[in-house]
Amino acid sequence: MFIIHFCKAARSMRRLSGPALPCDPSVLGPSQPRIRSFKVAQSVIIKHNNACGVASSKTIRGSFIKALKSDKKSAFGGVIVVNKKIDDVKIVVSGAGAAAIACTKLYISFGAKLENIVMTDSKGVINQSRSGLSDEKKLFITKRKINSLEEAMENSDVFIGLSMANILSVKMLASMSKDPIVFAMANPDPEIDYNTAMSVRDDIIFATGRSDLPNQVNNVLGFPFIFRGALDVRATKINEEMKMAAVKALADLAKEPVPEQVNIAYGETRLAFGKDYIIPKPFDPRLISEVPPAVAKAAMESGVAQEPITDWDKYTQVLEERLGNNQKLIRITL
């Protein structure tokens, strides 16, 4: 009830037109239908804490897109990641909650084919034999004759885990195609153990939500900067164009040379784009000057910005100053 009253109050304050409100799943309950009703009733940007990039989804999309790109060289040269096209890859999504659905929808926006996607939930594969599915799940009913996660994994290219620990077996991982991408996002224990996965496949690109493993997918890479860009132009909503802009900004930043202070903060000697670094680190000071402008520009170009930015150099400078003198945020971590 607090959220409903807050939205009504915010709606009545014109200066706050289009505020952003991240909501935890425990507050919203069955999230997707309630989010839709809130959007209709209120002039407030409401984002589920596990959907639309407010949690892991933006970050997963950005790193996934970058992992697929067939760039021949990294910023430091010589690194080939995965030479696959997004419209060709077979994707298995374990989990059908808000984050899984949001991620999968944006994969499709970037070119993934619905017929190449298999989604599973706690009751099994979302296929034509299932009944009682929500409207969101119905979008991902597969017409392929697949009845188990094990069958779905065979010759797949990508596994997106947003479900539960240890659901992905060694046999399933071994059955994937060459150069598989596995994002095992269940926390604190992923869908398959990191060391186990590494022992099974030496060609794997592996990401988790854990800070003690390579390629951490963390919501802090997404929601602060997406909201920053949206709020700075008083966007009336966060639309698909803005989400895609955030994805591209994260993906592009991963290819750039990593500042020395980031290497120091994470105890690394030379982070460079490759299998163990396909996504920026959460304490990378460049995030605030790269992602919000991309989101703000997309808001303006798509017609949802109420206060367009005209001086981008000044805007970037203001963003960088938010970190404090000499990037105090990084120094505090040392």
C-alpha cells in the first residue's frame, strides 16, 4: 500500500513528473501484472527490482551481447571471444521470473530468434503441452519437441540461469555446442559450480553474480546509471530504446582499456577484454560518464525526455564530479 500511496503523491507533484522507483519483488508480489497496472495509473517510472535492468538484467544483456560479438582483437589485441551471431544462437533460459523474461525480451530486440529460445520454470519446459501459463510465459512457448532441461541443453549455445543452485549438470554442460556461454546467476550458489564448469569445458565463457569469480554480473552496473540518465532528462518512462542504449554502453566499455585504479581496486595486474573479463567491474569510474549519457540520449531520440540536455560535455563533467575529487569512491576501496 505504501508504494501505491507514494505513486499517487508523486503524480500530483509536477516537478517530480516521471520519478524512478525501483521495487523489490517481495513488495510487489506477482510482479508483472502489478507493474502494468501501476504504469497505467501513475505518471511514475516503476521498475521491478529484478526486471528491466534494475537488477541483473541490463548487465546480463550487455555482457551477453559483448560475449557473442566476433571481434578479432581486444583493446590489447589478440583476443577472440565467440564468433557467433545472435540470430543464430540457441538459447536456454532457466527461470521464468521477472528478470528472466525481461532479459529474454531484450535478447529478441537485439536479434535473437524466438524459435531458438527455450525457457523453463519450476514445472519444466514452457512448451505447447503446458496449461495455466501466465501471459508473460505464453510468449515463450516453444514449438520444438523438448520436454526437459537436459533435452534443451543439447547443442545449445547459451545458458542463462536465473533459477536455482546446481540445476545444470555436468552432462548438460558437456552437451552444449562449441564455445558455450553460461551465465549461472543464482545466488549465492550458481546453477553449476564455477570450478566444476571450468573442469568440464575449456572453451566456456562463464559468468555469475558472485564477486569472488570472474565476470560478476551485478545490479549496481545497471540501475544507478539507467535511472541517472532517465531522471536527468525527466523521462516519462524507461523504454526499450533506453534499455538497449544501456546495453550497448556497457558492452562497448568492456572493450576499452581498463584504468589502473580499477586493476588496483580488484587486485589485478592487467584486466583486458577476454573470457575472464567481458563486462566492466562495478567500481569502474567510467560507468557514470558512459551509461547515463547513452540512456539520456536514447530518451531524447525516442521522445520521452521532458528536459533535453543540450551541453553534453558539461553534463559528462557533472556526472564525473559526482564521484568526488580524484574518484574518492575508488580510493576508499583500496
